[in-house]
Amino acid sequence: MFSTSLKSFLGGVALLAAPQALADSTTTIPAFNAAIATARTSNSPGGTTVRRAEMKNAVNLFLYDDGRVDAAERTFLGARINDLVFNIGVTATAKKYMIDVHELNDGATTYAPLWLDDMAQTPEQLFGATGPLTTSSSIKEGYIPNGQGVANQETLSYKAAAAFGLRGVGAFTPITVQELLAKLSAQVISGTPNSDEVDGALALITQISRNSNRLYTTGWSCQTYCGGGGPGDMGGYFIAAVSTDRQFVRMVRVTTWSD
């Protein structure tokens, strides 16, 4: 039997990875507007101010229908970013979420040639500690050659699956360093991470994104056989840290459950 938290996780992965019938910009844009209108009401969590969490809920509606931000959705989102009236009462971190999603979903329809290889050292060596997080992690990194594209949604989603031997993964979304810390500290398949390995993992990941503020995450799950994981159902999350020029990526896959 799956736990309640596992069922919630699987539901989220399925929502991001699988299209919903008849859902497109004609439904997602009105849903976005409704979510923002709700966020602006005085009894919402941020009061009349639109906070990052509220903006995230609204913007992610563009991913829930088919796992991608289509051309109409992207045009609409870009217009909101540049709309001075719309941005009244929107916090800086909420606006940044819009900007980050718009950049990540840049309209590319094919992936760039990102070659992800295993890092020379083990997770234990890279994190500088041992514990459940290190034994539950797999780490790869690599470059996109100059002039051959950037790390966007198409590239990260495709390469996460291909490099780690999975059939597919959900859409990546931006996260903050604080959100990353919370994810790294949470329960994994081998137990509860200790502070030393969490600190080490945080430092290793943000070493790449420190100057770019480009951190992304998505969930993953697979059945019967999982690349590098052996038989059985399992899942977890990915973290992708992207450099300022969007050509270097360090990616960490963490396994949080198996059945």
C-alpha cells in the first residue's frame, strides 16, 4: 500500500507529466486570472498582495494541462510580466517566479545537446558527509556546446530522463534556495538526511547557480525497472542547477520511495 504522502507525490507527477483532456490556453488563461483574483482578495494568505506561493499556484496551471507552456500561454505570461497595472501588489519574488517560468519555457520545441556525465567523485565525497541523502542521490553534470542552445524546459526534461535511464519526467519548475534546503532535508528512501550532508549537497548544487539564481526541480517515478535503480517501482525528485550562460548544468536525482 502507498502512503498518503506517496499518493500525493504520484498525483503531482502524473498531473505535470500527463495531458488533461481538452485543456489548453482557452482554459488555463481564465484559470490563471481566477487564481490571481483570488490571491488579491483581502482574506487570501497574502491579503491583497500576491505572494510567490500564490503566483506559483497560478502560473503552474500552464503546466498542469500538458506539462509545457504553449505559445499562447507564454505570450500571455510575457504580457503579464510587462504589465505595470497587473504588477501592482505583486511581490518581487512573485514576479520573479513569472520571469523564471517564462525564461525556462522559452518556446523551444527541441532539446539542446546537453551531455550529462557522472561526476568523478561519489556523492559521499562531493557532499563531504555520509548518510541517507548521499546513498539516495545520483549526480551528473555537463555542458551544452557554445552556439548550440541553452538549458530550457525541453533540454532539462529530456536529458533528465535520458541520462538517468527513465522513460520520462515531469516539467521542471523554479525553486528558491530555501525551498531547495527544505527538499534536501526531507525524508528520502534511506531515512532522514543529517545536517552535514544536507549542507554539503546545498553547497555543491548552488555552486553552479549561485550567480545565476537558476534552480529547478521536478518529480520522477518509474515502474518495473528504473535506470540505475534495479527492478521495482520507485520515485523521487530532480534538482537542476544552471549556470549564468545557461550552458552548464549540474543535476541531482534523489530517490525518496520505492515499492
